[in-house]
Amino acid sequence: GKSKVASARGISSAELYDPDLNTWTTLPNLHILRYKCIGVTWKGKVYIVGGFAERENSDMTMPSIVERSSAEVLDSQARKWDLITGMWQLDVPPNQIVAVNDTLFSSGDCLNAWKGHVEAYDGQFWNEVDGSHKRSLSTL
């Protein structure tokens, strides 16, 4: 989210939706102000990945401290977010990330919805999936 429509500053607040109860639960604040980030449930945990991001205490008149390559994972037991540096290895926010069979996949960023291939996250790095390099989505 963004704090204002005209503002490029993100927010640190987060909520979790329960479709069975049709309710939203307020979560603890993230470490980083973010917008255009991706939320994904992976291996039983909630991850907020990438986005245009900065630390809340940064001075907007000076260049912000950018944390675009980071992610945050919710520790539901401790009710806090843990910061993971370098989980998204681009300066541009992801367009989508999906979890399939305990693997994260992405095929684009906010500038290129289709990068020409699919990447899988191995817990440390995003690597191109063999055979996924195609000129367009229609050829997959």
C-alpha cells in the first residue's frame, strides 16, 4: 500500500485475511515501509517480498535507505516480522510470486510482467527454470 495516493512512500502496516471467517486481523508492523511488494504464503509462513522500500526513520529530504531486495517473514508465534536481506535480488519489485509444492516461482517484475523465463527460489537464489525460456507466455 501507499500512505497517500500521490505519495511514493509505502506503509509498514499489514493485515491477514481469513477467507473462512471473512475477517481481517491486524499484524505487527513491518520493519520497512513498502509498496508494490508481494505477499505470499510459503512453507506455512507469510512472506512480504521486495517492493519500493525504505526505513521508516529515513529523512525524505535526503536519499532514502532502500531495502528493495529484502523480504520479511512473519513469526506468528512471536508476533513479529523477521527481515531477510537479499531474498529478492533485483532493484525492481516483483510482479508476482507464487508458491507451488514448497517452491517459489516468479516470471516478472513491475517493469516486465514476463521476463522471458520462469525463476525458482531455492532458499538462497532465484534460478532460471530449465526449459522455461520462451519469447512469450503463449508458447509455454
